Amino acid sequence: MFSLPHPRLLLGLLFLTCGTRAQALTWTSAATGGTVSATVTEPNPVVSPPALVVYLKNLACERIGLEPDATIIADFVANGYRVVELDYAGHAQAASPFLNADVLKIRQEIGTGAFPGATGLAAAKNKCYILCEGYRLLRNVPYFLNDRTVYNGAETTDVELRMDIAYPSRPSRGVPIILEYSCSNSYFGNADDRMNNGNAFTGITNTILEGAPAAGIAWAMADHPKFREWGQPKSNGYNFASFETNSDKNLVVNYDSIKKVRSSVRVLREVGASLGLSGNIALHGFSRGATAGSLGIGDLALPAIDSAGYSTALSGRPQTVVLGSGIFDYTRSGGTTTGDPATSAVDIYSRFVTAWGATAANLPLWQLQGAPYYMATGASAPVFLSYNTDDAAWYVYQAQLLEAKLVALGVPYQKITGTGAHHVTTTGSTLTAIYDFFKTHANPLPNKPGPTVLGNVDPTAQRLDLTIDANGNGENVLYALSTNGSPRQWVQASGAPGAAPVWRTLAAWGAPIRVGPLPDLDATRFTVIAYDPARFTTAQTTDNTIAPSPLPPISDLYFNATTGAISFSWPAPAGVTNPANLTESVQRSATLQNDWAGVPGAMLAILNGTVAFSDPAPPAPRAFYRLLRP
């Protein structure tokens, strides 16, 4: 298991005003049809070449991330990002789906160098991010340990596939998230290429991810499951199989890919829960990414797949899958025929024959590669199909085959076609339909846990009791507990802190949970995350309350009629013999009208384990006393 990274605000931000350089410019918006002000701020300290964040602010859509712009931008600047702020001044079309046009225009101008702040980015065009106001980034989150033996390659150790997550900071509510499998490729020697400006965005006119926040949806971009340079090994082509010349080793690569897809969903659900996301996940893919995304549709439970990767306590199934053109059923990849083409082989089909042999003779192996094999029942994930009818013939046919499978199983789906060859839709109505389809199929969150009750503190053992308030959640709901500090730590089954989340039912955790040892009992507070294993959704609370410690019993109450003094006693804490070391205090009131105050001239003594208190001059005609413990 991996350790979840956690964003943090650096102390160095306090000094940014002294050295940060900002430049005011204008930029022409495709969404509004006019100019918007652009402020370019260089990273401080200087980084060359810098990464780039384009930050869209003062929009006309709901702002979900409530952290102020200034602190978010300062953090980016301090961590090596050049930040370009585009101020839309509340323009009515600074909203979904109009902003998608600006997302594409920004990325196209980054590619040509025409965008403000694009200078010097030639070596870092895969480190560019477009964020709506209130959003932060969590980069390079690992989601699977790649098996280097699946593809022929030079690496000698397994490395992790990763994803970048754009999320609303301090969200006003839990939001869903779209996870895309990149059309670019990361591989050994070229890691972290998932955000390649050309391959992942402009080359295929992809705005679905970075336009999603304007529609109330967060986003994440993952390394494609094939951790290998495209076209390598040369004998295989694309990302569908591994073949070694002069060897009988034919590796089932999409069986490898589905493990990665389900692991990525589980990881995003777990990490997203700690960021305030809802746990509702849509997968999006186009072309090679669509083939990967389609492997997330199926509901077929396979232990060897579902136990592979990370975060295995959670579900690897998404709420929705959004697919553009891709290959889904390999047994039909020769064209409109079933099995081997009778005449000349379709180019893409011949590559699979090289890997798996003739279709008819190896049909089970071919079936194992495609999404339909894993679609067992109508409980498979709802699908949105968006493809162009003038794309390559095999892509159109593959979409039709997948649609037929959805119909046969009774899986909810929606289809919108267009023109534009091998590109992602840029039609506003289709983009809106995609976002609405996802939100329609999102599940309600479990109840937000009530305030976490802390008590029974033991400073010597550095432990305390923690009680979860399920707030009406069912007995099957799982909970993970983390400290609110940085770095975040997670309560393990033993009660000790650890790096990885542990998900357990309320009954399994027990009540109360004895937590520790913890280094700072007085300052430690907790986040409790609830996960519904039937609906795959999460909710969390950061509210903590300190349980009142039981006060010792008052005894020996006495009024001295001669002197007017009032006295009483209570058991002294174990080991305390000096009244100066008492944590308890006594207050007095004459009216019970919020006039509680310390008792002037009060006398305290400890004798034989008993605290004796005396008030020599109580007010007439009556007095009230209360014993307080911090």
C-alpha cells in the first residue's frame, strides 16, 4: 500500500510579496467573445522551465472550492508554477458549456506559444493545467504497480502508474469526479506524460476534463494502462497484447489493463474521500483511452482482478462510463465480419492476429481482451456513447457493437453522434448531456458522520478514546479515521497511526476506539470518512467534540453558622498532593444569571487523598458553587 500525499501550504508564502513578478495583459475569450484580463505571475523561487497553471476566476458558475484565490495561487507560485489568472468578471457565459471553448483555445495557444505566459514552456507542455477558481492539484498519485514483464521493455524494476487530481479546496459539498485515461503515454524513461498538451488535448480536441468543474464536477487524468511507448514492441502495435518473437509467451494485456482500471477507480475513491469528493466516479476515454475506459463498464467479479492493485477494500466500479471512438470487441475487429476476414485483413485487425493467432482457433483468448466479456448483467455501469459517424469504419462499427451489448443486457445508456472524424466532441449540447448523464446516475452520499467524540485522555500512554457518530448510517457502511494534521495519518485496526487508510464497519471498530500512541494529544483532531459499499459513495466530517470528563463526587458539604463559611470536599486525582497541581477549579454565583466567577479568599488543602475547599465569606442570602475540570 502507498502513502497518500497531502497538499500543504508552505511557510515561504509569507515572503512572496517581496519577490514575485506579475504582468498584466489581456486575452481574447472564445466563450465571451471579448477580452478578459490576464495576470501572469512567475514562480518564486524561479524554476526553468516552469509548470503552468491557468486559473479561471470570477466565473458565472457555482464556486464549490471555498479556499480564497490568493492562498491557492500563492501556493502554486511557491511550488514552481507560473500562474496565469484569467478574470472573467462574472460574464454570463463564463460557465458550462461555454468555457469548454476557452479550454481548447488556451491549449491550442499554449501549443503555438501565443497564449500569455506560454513563453519558455516547450519542454514542459505536459505540465500545463487549466483550473477553475477554488481548485487545487494533487499530482502523481500512484494507482498501480506496473508489471514490467507484460510488455517487452528495458526497465529492470517495476514502477507505479500515477494520476493527477484537480479538486475543489475546502468544498462546500461533495462533488463527483471524471477520471480519464490519457491519450498520451507514460513509460519507463518518459514518465509523467499523461498531460501532454498535444496528444491528450489539442490533437483530439478534448475539453471534457478541464471543462467539467464549471459543471460542478472535479477531474483526474491517469497514465494509460499501457506503460509503454506507443507502437512498442513493434510486432504488437498499440496497447492490446504482448508478443515475443521465437517464444510461445502470448500475454493477455487487456487482462492486465482491467486490473489497472479497477485499481485506479478504487484509489481515486479513497484519495478523493480525503479531499471532500463524493465517491461518484465517471470514466472517460477516447481512442486508446476509450478502450481502457470500456474495461470499467463490466460488473463481472473476478477475485484475481479485484484483489490486484491498491485500496482493495473499496469498489473498483464507476457510476458512469463516457466513451468516444475505441476498440471494444476484438472478435469483431476485422470489420463487419465475425472472426477472421475472408479477404484482405483490416490493418488494425492484423496486429491482433500477430499477438493472439487466428480468431476462430483462439476465440476465448480474443474474447478475454474486450469489454463485453466483463459485462455480465444489467448492473454494468451506464454508458454515454459519443462518436463521429465519419470516423474510421471500425470505430463506428465497434460503437454499434457495444450499443447492442448494452441493449441486450438492459444497461442504461445514451448515444449522441456527430461529425468531425477522430476527435472528441466540442458541441456544447453534447458536452452538457455528458455532464448531466453522469450526475443523473450519481448515487446519494451516506449520511455525514456526526461530531467525533474524544475523551478519556491518558497523557502518559499518549492515548485517547474516539467514538464515531454514525448519524443513522446502516450497519454495512465502512469508516476510515485520519488525523487532521499534515502529514495525514490513518488510524489502524490496532489504534496506532499509520500511512494507509483502514476501512471497517462501526461494529468492527468498536465503541469507543482506543487510539494511540499520538505525539500531541491536546492538539490532535480527526476526520471520519463514511463509505457506502453498495453505492460506492463517501461522506466525511471534520467536526470533533471533547467529551466532558466525569467530575468527582462532592461530599461533606457543611455550613458553619458561627463564621458563615461554606466547605465541601472531593477525591483528589491520583498522585496529586499539592493544591497548586489541581486541574479542577471552583466557581461561585449569587444569582445563577451568568455571574460565575472564581471565589475570592478560597482555601484549598489536600489531606489523605481528599481535597478540602472552604469559602470563608459567601454572599448573603445564598450562594451557588460549581466544580470545573478543563
